Amino acid sequence: MNISETSLIPLANPRVRKFCFVLMITVYLGCTYLIPVLNSSVTTKQLLFLEIRTTSLCGILNELEILIMICYVIFYGKLGLITSSVLGCINLIISMVHILRMKELNSIAGIIMTLIAFMVNIVIYSYSIKLAKQNAKLQEYYENINEKQESLHKLAYFDYLTDLPNRRNIVETISSLCRSQKVSTFKLIVIDIKDFKRINDVAGHQKGDSFLKQLVSSWSSIQDKNDILGRIDGAEFALIIPREINNEDLYDYINEFRLCITNKMPLLGSLPWTENASSSNPGLIISANAGIVSYPEHGDSAEEILQFADTALAVSKEEGPNTIRYFNQSMYDTLLNRTMMESALSCAIDNNECFLVFQPQYEADTKRLRGFETLVRWKNKELGQVPPSVFIPIAEDTGFILTLGEWILKSALEQFQHLFQLYPTNALLSVNLSVLQILHPNFLSMLNRVLFETRFDPTRLELEITESIFISSKEEVVSILNEIKNLGIQIALDDFGTSYSSLSYIKDLPFDIIKMDKSFVDTITEDRKKAQLVDTILAIAKQLGYKVVAEGVETPDQLNYLQERDCDYIQGYLWGKPMNIEDVIPLLCQFSEQIS
Ligand code: C2E
Ligand code: CA
Ligand code: CA
């Protein structure tokens, strides 16, 4: 606690402080000298045009001394108390000497006043100390509040992990840029690291967090000092570029950010699904997508700009990894259409808008019926007939595929259970499954329940799954497939050859049959080189011991080619388009007669 802190009214200006200090000493000592002199002879003095008795003058000087003593404590605290005490003592000594020398008590009133001044000073000083202590406490309290306010502000406006501005901060920055007179144009880029949540789940949050921190620190070295980078979601970043930049430089600039992401990949260590990585199965590839919006062309509010950047990002994600997309209005319309579709699809079953068709499969050499593939259709009042290639991915994204998939399985089994009893054949019923259905924890119990409820013979059922099942671990896939096989159900690998799954991976899985994708069948009638692909697929399948269904056979030439190469089964418009259940009956009828 310093001296000025203990004074009731500290004098801020050091010059004034010094001047007053010296002035008061001088005045005090002057009074101390004059009082005994005036006291020695009681006369009347002329003060300006008034007459005054010397005793009254002594009284005034005495009170002036008291005032000075009190002022010292008020303005100078501890220093003032010491000074006034010293001055008071000098005054007392002089008064005592005067009393003793003159043998009269004229100065006694002054002595009493000085003693009272001592006491008053002590009271004032103790009070000022108390006040100073309270002040110090208040000061500490305010500092605390300030610190808390700062940390609250940090929490509200900055990301706890990377210290970058958070979504709220970015929104406010965009808003202020939109209002600013100084900035006529800026760009917002939203960068998203693909599947980061999954990486986090598998590599662990600690590794995921340190990956993000180091990524942000390496970004800071390429970031232009005028630009603002923020983290607006888990693995979603916003980059504001409040300066002129041409498109070519912009794409190069964003690409630099993207490359940093790939370079930081080793930080994640070896992840379970990278262990079996090879040239044909590259395992984890970390990638990013970006959406760009320009102000004021695309929007003039923070809300619009962020929304459209998200739209451009969503489109870039649909177009594949590592794509960067500039926003345009048609993107927004497409997304709006998709949102409408999502909401219409969620009520499709309740509104009886879904129905099933069945496409026959035949033995390639004898044209005997092998079975039917179940294909779902959706007809909506406003949207018309929406192809499954459009609505199945939407159902997968929204999770509706679980409800839809169960409805498809149950409806198909119900309809065919009845028909198989009426028309005994060896025909199979095939049902497509989405990978999300199979990997769902309740899948096997759902399958058992549907089999039980429909009383459908599992040995007459085939489930078609695609290579996308390999996003899960091999052990998990094998265990699910074995459970399915234990029920007597057959398993077909659909769309074979369209993904990157390694053959070594596929060869140990318990499939019964492979479905060669239509895109390969289409190549047969093109040049000889492309047709060799079909030969290769058939040869591989034979070697691994799988039967093959060729999908999408449309022409006699394609059929001949496949028959010549011993392809086992044919499915395609040439021998049968997807048909309603009523049209299935004559076919079953025909083949049940052949059996009997
Ligand atoms: P997919 O499983 O490969 O089904 C075969 C698709 O090829 C069907 O299209 C079928 O109508 C079509 N197709 C068959 N033969 C020919 C042909 O000779 N020429 C031509 N141009 N096309 C032929 P669709 O029904 O439009 O289904 C498309 C995709 O939608 C299916 O491919 C499947 O991935 C998905 N899908 C359809 N129904 C279901 C379903 O019930 N569940 C699930 N999870 N997916 C389904
Ligand atoms: Ca299929
Ligand atoms: Ca297929």
C-alpha cells in the first residue's frame, strides 16, 4: 500500500502536490512564530480598514494551524500524518517554552487545539487506511470481473480447441463486412474435412484434436494476413477473403489449404481400415471439399452468404472428394428440390406411394427361370415417378432407408410367400439391401422377425449387397454374412466391379453369386478391348468359384457373347423388364408346369 493510497484525497499532479506541501509548512511555521509574538502584547491592530485585537488574531492563526494539520492527513496520508505530527510537536514545544518563560497561560488554548488536531488526524488516518483497504478489495474484485468478462467473451467468440474465431464470430464478421463502406467485395470459403467424425471415432478424439490443432497452425503459414479463418463446426472451417482475388489464384489458394490436410494425415497414425491398404484398396484417404460464395453477387446478408456457401459445399461433396465449387442459383434450386423430396419421401410409405416390381433372371443357356429381383418404385403426386437411383441415396442420407428397407423386404416376402405356395417352382426371390441396413445393429433381429411374420422359406430368399459394405471391418462383415447364411439365405454381390474392393478381400467372403454390373455388359458391343473386361470378370469369378448373373442384357449380341463365355445367368430388358406382381403370375405358372 503506498502513501497516496492511504490519503483520503490524493493530489494527482506531483507539482501541485509538492507546492502545497511546502506552502503549508511555510504557513504553519509562520503562524507558529507569530502566535507567541502577538500573544506577548495584547493590543489592537489595524487589518485593512478593520481593527482587530491581537488575541483574536492569535485564535485565527491557531485555527489555520489546525486546518493545515488536518489538510496534511487528508491530502498526504501517512506522510501528512508524520509531517503534521512533527509540526504539532514543534508548536507544542514553542507554546510550552512561552508559558514557562512568560509565566502566563495565554497559549493554553492553542496547546489544547493542537492536541485535538492530533486526535482528529489519527481518526482521519485510521479511517483512510480502512477506506484504502476496501478500495484495494474493490479493485481486485473489478479485475476479477474484467478477467471473467474476457474469458466469457473468448468462450462466446472463439473456438476452445484451435483459438480460431467460432461460427458466431464469423457470422458477425460477415455481417459487419456486409455493412462496411470500406469493403466492396469479399469471398467466403467453407472447407470441410470429409468423414472427420468417423476418423475421430476410430483414431480417438485426442489424435483427432491434435490433428486439427496442427492443421490450423500449418494453415496460418499460408494464410494471407488480411484473411480471416474460423472454425464453424467440428471439421468445417470458414475462410473470409476481404480483398480482390481472381478465380485462378483463388482455386490455387484453396488448394494449398487442402494439401495441408493431406500432409497432416500421418498424425492420425495407422487406423484399423488402413492396415490392409494396397494399391487396389487404398484404405483411408483423407480429403476435403470446399464451397465458395462471393459478396455481393450471391447474397447480401451473413445468413444468405453462409447458407449458399453450405449449398456449394454440399454440391462439391456430391461431386466427390477434393472438389471445390463456386455457388450458383441452380445449385440452390436443386438443393431445395432435394429438401422437398426428403420430406415427401419420409411420408411415402404412409401415403401408399411405394410399390414393388420384379425383374426375372434366367439361366443363360436354357432360359429357365432362376428367380426375380425386387425393385422398389415411388410415385408421388407432385414429383411424379422418382427413379430409385435418385430416392434411394436420399433415403440413405436421411436414415429413412431403414424403414423403407424393412417395408420392401416384408412386402416382397408377403407377396411371394403366397405365390410360391400357389405355383411351386425353384425360383428365388432377390431383395436389394442398403449397406446401412446390414450394418445396423438390429438388422438380424429385423430379418428374423420378417421371416417369422411372413413364414417365407429362407432358402428361397437371396439378399443383394454391394461392395460398399467394405467400409466396415472385414471381421464384422464376415460375421453378419455368416449369420445370414446360417438362416439358409443366399447372398449376391451386386454391381460387381464398380468399386475398388480388392479381390483378395472378396475371395474369403461367403457370397453365392456375383452380379456383373450393366456398365460391363454395355461394353461387349463396343470395341474388343473393352469387351475383354467382361472376359476378365467372368474368368476371375470362375476362379474364385462364384456363379455370375449378367445385368442389363438388352441385345441378342450381348446375349450371344455372354452365352459363348459360359456366363451363368441373364437379367435384362431382352428377356424381361421389371414387372408388376400380376405379370409375375403367368411366368411362375409356366415354370411350375415345367417342374411338374
Ligand atoms: P440394381 O440393384 O443394379 O438394379 C438393377 C437396375 O437395372 C434396375 O434399375 C433395373 O430396372 C435396371 N435394369 C435391369 N435390366 C436393365 C436393362 O436391360 N437395361 C437397362 N437400361 N436397365 C436395366 P432401377 O430399378 O432403376 O434401380 C436402380 C438401382 O436402385 C438399383 O440398382 C438399386 O441399386 C437401387 N434399388 C432399386 N430397388 C431397390 C430396393 O428395393 N432396395 C434398395 N436398397 N435399392 C434398390
Ligand atoms: Ca440389385
Ligand atoms: Ca446391380
